[in-house]
Amino acid sequence: MRPRVAVVLFNLGGPDSPKAVWPFLRNLFSDPAILRVPFFVRPFLARIIARLRLRPATKNYQILGGKSPLLEMTWAQARALESALPELEAKCFIAMRYWHPMSVETAREVKAWMPDEVVLLPLYPQYSSTTTGSSLTAWRTAAARVGLVAPVSALCCFPTDPGFIAATLSIVQDAYEKARAALDPSVTLRILFSAHGLPEAIVRDGDPYQYQIEQTVAAVIQAWRRNDLDWRICYQSRATPRKWIEPSTDSEITQAGRDKTAVLVVPIAFTSEHSETLVELDIDYRELAQRDGVPGYFRAPTQQIDAGFIGALADLVRFVRGAGIGLHPTCDVAACMEANQRCPFRTRMSPVVP
């Protein structure tokens, strides 16, 4: 008989109606992994920040039809991944971090399905305590709450996984060639690898996210094997008044206008489309590029249900199952631990081990 394997996909989540925007934001900023202030201050500060973000966030979701498309896109990835694992009786579940279906709901569904084992698969390629770390902690709490008992193996990160890099490179190369064909040959083209930002203090505290973003981009460039590429890494989606890691994507777009070079924006930390790509990149930054005189603005799509990407996820499930119970990376974990105090392996934290 084929092993009965529950694959739980971790993602951020998004509001499913206009009424859900406020509680989604409140949940987001109430997370101690996101808002790192004393616990007795956090509820009040979270509400203040959520209120400040409510109007622009509501406007963005109105553009998208009143809700985030992330859940539907994640379900499409889930169904595709099930089909890519024919040797298993695999069923994919989704655990969103800040809106439904959240970890407790999903843990109940997994328990009712009675799997032989559980694989936790973040759709965040690069580890951060604010994304994968927070999701793993939420899952451990939820599983204990509902009494889910099964062998659990989890993926920490896959920033340089060969399958992921190959799939990403294929998408970027296709977008680059299309952009190049649309431009006058005399116009240069700069690639902006844009990732969601983080407060600088979180990175200074040893969070591996920025380091792993750099590793992903380096792997893509190395695999491309071209010496004439003009590329930069930048960060988008600043959400709080604190200083965030730089350079920002908008400042790089403005610089491209000064340099009179076209840009191809590549969302390097997102694996599906949502407001940060469909609104921030496709609308807000395109308008900025036009205002700043950028001679061409192009954007590579995210991986979504790209066959190469889904194949890479299937191989990652196989890898994690073969590695056994516990938390497992695909990166150079020794280098990550050396560079980052908050690498989960350096801090000896494995949130999914009972």
C-alpha cells in the first residue's frame, strides 16, 4: 500500500472579503514574530499599525476584487503537487498564518484524515523567523491543541535547491528575452530581484532571511552563465515606521530612471501572485517607473503552478520524508549557521519535533 501522507503547505494568507481586511491586519501585527515589542504593549501597538495600514490595504484588495487571490492560487499548487506524487497517497492541506484556513482548522482536518505521516512544506523558499519560523510554531501549538499525533518531518528552507533554482531561472530567462525583444537594442535592461523586506533590527538580530535571499539570487545568476547581466537585489513592501533593509525596490526604480535603463522586476521570495505582486509591482511601481522616466518596465511572473516548480516541490517532499522526523534544510546549513545567529539549527530550535 502507498504511504498515506498529509502535506501541509504553509503560506501567509490574505483576506477573503472586504470585512476580513481588518482582522487579517490585526492578526498579522499581533504576531510576536512580526512585532517584536514587550507583550503588554503589542496588542495596543498592533491595533495602531493595523489601523494605519487599513485604508491602503483595503484599496489594494478592492483592485483585486475585494479579496486576496492567494488562497485559490495555493489550492491550485496543492492539487498540482498531489498529482506530482503518484507513489504516495498524498493529500495536500493549507495552513495560512493570518487568515483562514489557519493552523488549528487545518490540524483538525489532518487529524480526521488519519495520515501515516505529516510533511510540513513552507511555500517560502527562504527561511525567516517571521514566516516559516512563525508558521512552524503555530503548527506545533495547533497540533497539540487538537491532539494530532503522527510522525512529522518539515522543510526549513530551499533557497538554493537545484530544482527550485532551475524552475526560477527558466521563468526569469523567458521574461528577460521577452523584455529584451520589446526594447530598442540601444536600451539597457537591468534585473531587479525584489524580495519582501524586513525591519533591519530583525536581520541584525541574526534572522537568515536576507542572507538566504542573496544565496538564491547568486545561485540563479551562476546557473544563468552570462557575464553581461546587470542585476541588483532590492526589497519592497515596507509596513512599519522602523528602518527596513535596503535598498528599496522603489529607490532602485528611481535610480534606473536616472541611469536611463529599463528594468525587469523579479519577485524572488514569492512563489504565487498576491497584492505585493499584482498591485505593488504591477501597478504602483509601474506608475513610479513611468514618472521617473524608466524607458521600459517589465515583471517576471511568480512560479505558481509552473511544472518545473511543482516538480521541485515534489522532490522536496521526497527529500524531507527520506530525512526522517524533524526539521530539515536544503541549504548549506553550516554556512547559514555561521552567518546568522537565528538560524534555527544554530539556536537548536526544531519546532516540529515532539
